[in-house]
Amino acid sequence: MSSTSTVVVLDNGGGLIKAGLGGECDPSTIIPNCLYRSPASKKWLHPNPLPTTTTTTTTEPDLTSAAVRRPIDRGYLINPDLQREIWSHLFSSILHINPSHSSLLLTEPLFTLPSIQRSLDELVFEDFNFNSLYIADSPSLVHLYEASRRPDTLVSRAQCSLVVDCGFSFTHASPVFQNFTLNYAAKRIDLGGKALTNYLKELVSFRAVNVMEETFIMDDVKEKLCFVSLDVPRDLNIARNRGKENLFRSTYVLPDGITHMKGFVKYPEQARRYLSLADDGLSRPPEGDMNCLEFAEHPAERKAVDLTKNEFDLTNERFLVPEMIFHPADLGMNQAGLAECIVRAINSCHPHLHPVLYESIILTGGSTLFPQFAARLEKELRPLVPDDYNVKITAQEDPILGVWRGGSLLAASPDFEEMCVTKSEYEEHGSARCRKRFFH
């Protein structure tokens, strides 16, 4: 690898691809890792990049009832040909780089199977002809970024943390020590943002309108309206109330394809009224004048769905969907919740690390953006932790970009070149032997 070659940092997630050049503060582009096809078209198209601080908003396509193809399913690459097509579009049309004159830092999920690793290596070296490759896992990059961003914290001084990554495909609790992920202690919940969106689809389709084909729209509903409950029994009782006493009722307007191509929340102030709930179960008076809002006052009127309106109401669905992260058994999954998953991960480490790990929990991944997520996790975790241990949970500044920023820091480090596997080494020794360099 020449000293003048470009280092491309690629956080290849199941939901989003974050891509840019090493050493930069933010990725150059963020694109959905999929192709879509609208009902009126026969051609599979590439989604537009998401707007970032360095890009301008482009015209929004109509994604209503769009079919979606993804190269990654349940966290693993299952369609290398589709991934090649998406990467080719990314490198040539968006990043405008020549892979044969570049190096690649690529993220890979924990516990990836050797057959998938070989497929990735073939993509990188044989299809795109990159000069060299470094494979990193998400927890170590998150730890690196947080330790460098805040050098005075325990994470930096002890070089030890527990990274909770709630991603698109699944959730990991991974201890990190000296910038290496302790794979033997990492624990996984087979539940991520995709499963939460699918569960929200089922709830809304059963109670209001059929949205089972509206993947992009329901992703937007989840991100704008869902939140984590601090007291589920209390909130379920509040959700049964009528009229203004129901602090959770909110309305989402579906796109009509004429006046607006994207859905939106009808009354944003109404949707935020749940924040007025005090922790003791009493509610403070909501801010602003709520008299202008319309509420159904009778049960018959409340339960009837007006199919002439291009909208639907949400009540307890708003907090029951994120609740699955804390209680997967409610979805019929025989798996522990997030708090118990964290305890099991820490208990798998040396006892000397336990107090440091409990005090250095870092939240990353898009599903940690639900309001009140950190507060609920601490509330669930505290009874499971010994009294003489402190529990400190830190949410990343931007949980979606945290992994990429750690990769950008690593790519800019002086010894990055020696850490990589070159194309000539891959051709001489093969994938399996080269992969040993990335073992943590």
C-alpha cells in the first residue's frame, strides 16, 4: 500500500451504509443498503443518499408500497452479487473513487461465518481490486472513538468498556479491553430495528390500515413516534383513557403521492405530550394550548377507522414496540432482555473488570435513539447489579455514525498500513490465513 493511497472507511450495516474517507469527521454519504422497486416500475433502483451536514436534500421518490431487496439478512451477507451492485454504485457514482488505488477499512459483524468472510474478501480483492483491506468489528471502533473523544473519562483511562450495539439486525453487548473485543464474553439478542419495524407493521395493520408492504413509511413512523416507557403498567392504563387524558394518542398522515411524497406527524406537539409524565406516575400540565386538537370522546368513535382519511392513530403501540428490546419473550422469543444480556456479558469477564464495565456502558446503534432508552436501561439494570458497583450509561453523540467515526480515526493512525492485508498477500496465502491477522 503506497503512502499516498486513499483509505475508504465503509460501515456496511444491514440497514444503512456509512461511507467516507479516513481522517474525516463525518462520512461523505449515508445510503440504505438495499435496492427498491415501486409498484409502477419494473426496474430495481438505488435509494437516494440520506441528507447529511455535507449534502443537500434531493427530490424524494415515491416509496409507497415499494418492494425491497437487501444483500444482508439477519446480520449476514446472503447475496454477494447484490452487495457488489450496491458497492459499485457507491464507489463510482457517489464517492467517485478508484478502488484499485485505495485501501478499505470494512466493518463486519461479530461471529461471522468463514464462508461469508471468504465471499467478502472475494468482493474486496477480486471484484473491486482494492490495494489492501482491514476488517474491524463495531464495538472496538466505538470504544476507540469514545476513548479519544473524552480522554479524561474512565473509558479512556481504564481502556475498558461495554459497548451495547442495538443495530438493524440484532443487538450485541460486547466487552472491549485495550481496543480488542472480548468475543468469548459478547452476548447477542436476535432482535434489531428491522424486527421492531415488522412488529409495528403487524400492530398497525391489525388495528387500523394494512401497512405490511410499507417498509420505508413504517420505519419513519417508528423513528418519529416510538419511545421507551419508564413504567409499562402505568402507561398501558393511560393509553386506555379517552380524549385529552390519553397522553399517547398521536396521528400519522400517510403520503398521498400528490401533495406530499413522505408521511408526517399530524400534531407534533400532541405526540410529545408523554414527556410531561413524571417518574412517579403523576402528570404535569402539558405545555401549550391543546384545545385546538381533536380527540375522540366516545369508545365507538375511538375504535372506528375512517378509511376515507389517509391517516391512522397510535396509542400504546408507541411504547410496546421498543419494549421488545427489554422483553423479547413478549414476541415469543426464548431470549433474555437487554439488561440481563449485559449482566451475562460482564459476568463472562474476569471479576476485576466487573466494576469498570458497569461504569463504562456505551450505547450505539439506531435503536438506542428511542427517547428514554438510557433511563429505562439503567432502571432495569440497577436491581441486577451489586450495590457496591456504580452503573453509568453513556449514549453516543450520534449513535448511527459512532462506528464510522471510530473507523475514520483508526484509518488515519500512523500504524494502519501495517495492520492491513494487501492484495498480494491475499493472492499468495488465501482468505483464511490472511484473516488470522484480524483475530482479536
